[in-house]
Amino acid sequence: MSGPEPKPGILDIAHYVPGKSKVEGIDKPIKLSANENALGSSPAAREAYLAASAELNLYPEGRANLLRERLAEAFSLEPERLIFGCGSDELFTLACQTYLEPGDNIVQPAHGFAAWAIAARACGAEVRNAPETTLTVDVDAMLAAIDARTRIVFIANPANPTGTYLTDAEVRRLHAGLPENVLLLYDGAYAEFAVGLEGYADGLQLARDFPNVLTTRTFSKIYGLAALRVGWGYGAPEVVAAMDRIRLPFNVGRPAQAAAVAALADAGFVERSVAHVRKWLPRMSEAFRGFGLEPAPSATNFVTVGFPKVGATAAETEAFLASRGLIVRGLTNYGLADHLRVTVGTDFETEALLSAMTERFGRV
Ligand SMILES: Cc1ncc(COP(=O)(O)O)c(C=O)c1O
């Protein structure tokens, strides 16, 4: 007996590689590999989560109505244009399942976030990678990659794993070049870290302005609720309604919804998180430059560092840092074998990183 045969292409999909969390022989390593929030999460969110544990016997509210209402208020959005997911990851999958048939394609930048391609390939679609220029989305290359079978164009703004961003003008130029039947999926997982940077816009207005844009956001990063898996999308009513047809009815758990509602109300935590990251980004970048490395400009809570020939490769440095109990992210699976991605940690963690780097590369 040979058993059931997966659909063509399924076994060609490479597993998503998460940031490592363990180092052999080290009890509690410092994890700077998954772009998690160094400050933890809002105490109010933790309390709400615990309070929700009194009702674990109840199904969640399927349309996340309270969260929907509060989010709509907080961002001045129309509640019926919102959709919630088990992390924003699930929304990429739903968008692909809604719009892609075998033989269609998605277009993404060369270093696109890995979950998009997995979702697209699972639908039998081709993934087209448009070259980037200095680790930044190249709008012309993206437009050149589009053909008659393109159904979704993905960008993350700011982007993971590079940390760079496109101005609103550039995003709108990309959008203007798309055929009307192509969905622009604007992944704003790190948007809160970029708001206020020159020319940046978080994509919500774009999704309000056009019927073929879906902007996604997450509670995993700025709100520090990655464990709970809450993502949301904002788009045209037709897009959201179509995706909602295939969304599992109870895809966001009850404690997760409760914690997200409380997290939204804690503006102080969000401000502190942004301030913490903005304090460290320039210090980290300057230190990396001092070591002879090439940090990409970051609009996120991490820095992606290039290793020109400076005596140690990215892989050697990743191994050295691991030996000192520090886990950073190698980017070989993103085609960036000579780069490492380093999340901003707590003060203690980031100082530990920089002193280990000083040990390896010498004084700045
Ligand atoms: C660009 C980007 N999009 C989406 C996600 C996934 O977010 P979520 O936890 O909401 O699924 C991540 C997580 O690392 C990310 O880097």
C-alpha cells in the first residue's frame, strides 16, 4: 500500500525556518532571532489573558466583535472591512486560497517573507522573485515580473528580513502599475516601528483608497503577543468577505482576543516599545559599522548586517555568538548567506551582544 499522495508541489515546499531558540550546552540563551518584543507584553494584556482562563470551556466569538470594534475605533477604520487571523500568517494563506489557482503566480521581492511563498505554493501557484536593490524592494523590478497569471503582489513594509522600507510614493507607484485584478498584499507586521519615518505610510489609507489592496497587521511584534497568534487585515469589503468564506469559524482564541483588546488600550506599552527600539537601532548600527560590517538601514525592531570580507563570515559569527549564549538569525534560507539578522533585545541583552561582538571583532 502506498498511501495518499500529496498534491503536486506540496513536497517541494521547504519548511518555514523559525529563528532558533536553543544552543546546546547553554541553559538560557539570549534569543535575538525572531524579532520578538524585548519588553515582553502589556501587563494589562497578561491580566486579560489570565481572566479569560475562567472561560476555557467557551468557544471564541467567531467574528472577534469586541476586538473588531476596538480596533476600528483605535485606527479609525470601518469594522466590516476588517478580518482576523491566527497571526497575520493565516491571512496570507487565506488570501492565496481565495485568489490563486494552479498555474497562477505571486510576485514578491527577492527576499520576501518566507510564509507568503509557502501559502502560494500550497495553491499550486508559482512564486516570482523580483530582484532588490541594496536590500530594498525595487518597484520597477516588481512591475517587470508581473504577467497575465499574476494574482497577488506581496510586499512587507517595512520588510523582513531586510528591515528597509519604501516610501508611500513608491508603494503607490507600485500599486498604480498593477492590473486592477491583481491584489496588492501590504504586510505591515512592523508598521508601528516605521510610523513617523520620512515618507512612510502604513498602508491603511491605500487599502481604503483602492479595491485591490489588503493591508495586514499583527499583535505579535509591537504588542508582544506572538504566543497568542492574532493578526488582522483591512481591505475592500469584497476582498474581506471573500476571504471570510473560507476562514475557519473560530480561528482566534478567546484568551487571545481578550489580551489583544487589553493590549490595544495600553498605548504606553506601545510607546515604550517604539522608544526602546529607536534608542538601540542607531547604537547597534554604529557599533556594527565600527566592526567593519554593513548594517542595512532599519525601520523595524531588528538590524540586518552584511559581512563583507572582514575576517569572520556571517556563519562563523553566528556560531561564535551562539558559543557566548546569543542566538541571532542566519539568513541563508533568504538567499543572504553573508548576512545576519539581529533583533533588538533588552538593554542587558543588547549590551551582551555588543560586548560579544567586540570580543570577536576588536574594539570599535
Ligand atoms: C514580514 C512579516 N510578516 C508577518 C509575520 C508573521 O506575523 P504573525 O505572528 O502575525 O503571523 C512576520 C513574523 O515574523 C513577519 O516578519
